[in-house]
Amino acid sequence: MKNYKIVSDCKLLNLPKIGDERGNLSIIEQLKQIPFEIKRVHWIYDVPGGLDRGSHAYKQTEEFIVALSGSFDVEIDDGENKQVFPLNRSYYGLYVPNGMWRTMTNFSTNSLALVLSSTDYDEQDYVSDYEEYKLWRKDDSRIPTAFDAKTSIKVNAPNNSIVDSGGRSVFDCSLCELNKMHDKEGNLTYMYENVHVPFPINRVFYSYDIPGGEDRGAHAHKKCHQFLIAASGSFEVALDDGTNKRTVLLNRPFWGLHVPPGIWASEQGFSSGSICLVLASEGYSEDDYIRTYDDYLNFIQNK
């Protein structure tokens, strides 16, 4: 066997868990909490109990998998050895290097799986037949030809024109219907940086264990773009540009709201069990935050 990664190279990694009376928040920043750059993000939901997902390997792609809610197991196989990693908490996840055969199994009711990937989608990167996988592990010149047609995705050219404009008005905030791939094994929604969001995805964070009716947020960013999704449950996003106000309801895991920098935003009216998933264009920097509304008004007046 060539110098491929093996099962023991898969690692459970702890994530920051920031908690207060409004719930908990965990952060995944590329090349910080995880050892790769984030190119695409997807989440899996509505998985019937007892079904498996994702029996395949990637030749190049690295992954990081988190159970945002509920629980499931990730079975890893390197062609010789196997190991099962239970995932059942939002504040840690499993790093899976390339070359691993992996299956997600034993989903509990209402499970929600978040997966971060290191590459853009490429059908040629998949190995979807286990016997071919074992041959490929022994000799990578044997390029598998069987691919999982369910994963075929058409990617449009990126549009970066929004990134440099910043927020001028609450009407610059875009509510978007996202891709939703239906399957008897559950639904999947995916997003690529600079394609489905008009910015690079440098950071992903999510709020969870939020008491029903609680509010969060109430700040603005100077540079950071954000894309908010109600991955579970529902909440409203209150937007304010200093002149106009607008409230947007998020209540489906395949809808999201792009909030450019320069907009005052807060999340409110969380339903019980809600999870707010956020994709961000920048790594964390306290200097990018505007924490008080008076400071925000001064900021937009001086832009």
C-alpha cells in the first residue's frame, strides 16, 4: 500500500464553545480549528432513522463533520482497518483526511449533520465502489470509473461584484432559496464559496441550545459578509441601516440571508431547538465588530 492516510489519522477535534444565558456558540475557522481551507459546506437533514449516507471515498478532499443536532456514527475504513466515531455534540467534530472510505450511519431522529470540505466539487474525486476503492488504495493508477450520480452538481461561474460594495441599505440584504437535493436517505443543501455566496468562506459558526423566544446578535460588521441559515427551527433577522428597517423570517434549512458589512443585524424570536448557521467571509476579529448602536450610527455617517 502506498503512503496513504490511515484510520488513525482521523481525529476528533474540540471546538470553541462560548455560552451564556442566550445559548451556546461554536466556531470553525479554516486553518485554525481545522487543518484545511473551506471551499464548500453542506448539511444533511430529514434522515430517516436507521439509514446510511455517504458510502464513498475522496481521492483529494478532506472533510470535517459535526453533529449540529441529534447523533450519528461515522464509520471509517482505510481498506484494512475500520473504526467507528460517534458524533453527538455540537462542540466537536471529526476530521477525515482524503483517501478514507467513510459511511455516516445510525442517525437519530431529527439529526443534522454539517460537513465542511477542502475542495470544489469534482465528480472525478469520488470513489463510490468499495471493491474499486480497495484496488485504488493498493495502486492509484487504477482510476475508478463508477461515480455516484446523486452527487452531480452544476456549478455556475462566481459573481464577486457584491463583495466589494458593502451594505448601504437593508435592501442590499438578499434572501436566497438554496439548492435542496432530495433523497430517500434524507435531504442535503450545499454551498460553495464565491458561487452560492458572493465571498470566500473563511469561517463557519453556529448558535444552538437557544432558549425559545431569545434574541442574539445586535451588532454590525465593518468588513465581514455573513450568510445566515435556520438549519433547524426558525428565527427572525432584524435589519437596520440607520434609516430603514426590515425583518426577515428564516424557517427552512434551504433558505438563507446574505447580510453584507455595514448593516446592523440581530436575530430574534428563536423557536425551541433552533440552530442558526452562519457562513462568514472573514476570520474572527474583534476590531471588525461594531457593538453599540450609537457607534454604528457614527460609523455609517463617516463612511
